[in-house]
Amino acid sequence: YQEEIQELNEVARHRPRSTLVMGIQQENRQIRELQQENKELRTSLEEHQSALELIMSKYREQMFRLLMASKKDDPSIITKLKERHSKV
């Protein structure tokens, strides 16, 4: 650890302070941009998850209605639908 610190200090001494400060500022800008992008991606992911949950909810509702309608007509249809659904 001490050796690495010493190497970093030696490298830093060979560069002017203004160059180091500019480098740190640039890194800070990049970090802020990445944080903003991360936030946008997280928001987008949440929106997609919400949309998928809504779609799946509607799908389950339709399947339930189909099963109930089929159950009245022919109980063997339920078994067939379950088999198809498990294959998918």
C-alpha cells in the first residue's frame, strides 16, 4: 500500500497541480454523467416493469375468464390449456 501511494505521489509531483485539478474535475463530470444515466436507466427499467406487470395482469385475467368459460363447456379443455401453458 505504501509503495503504491509513493508511486502515485511521484507521478503527481511530475505534473502541475492545475493539470491534476483539471483531471479530477473531468472525472467528477464523468461520474455525474454516469450517475444521471444510471438514474434514467433505473427509471426506464421501473416503467418497463410496471408495463409488463400490467400486461401480465391483463393476460392472467383473460386466461381466467377463458378457463371459467371453458370449464362450463368441457372440463378437459382446462387440462389441455394447462399443458399448453406449461410447455410455453
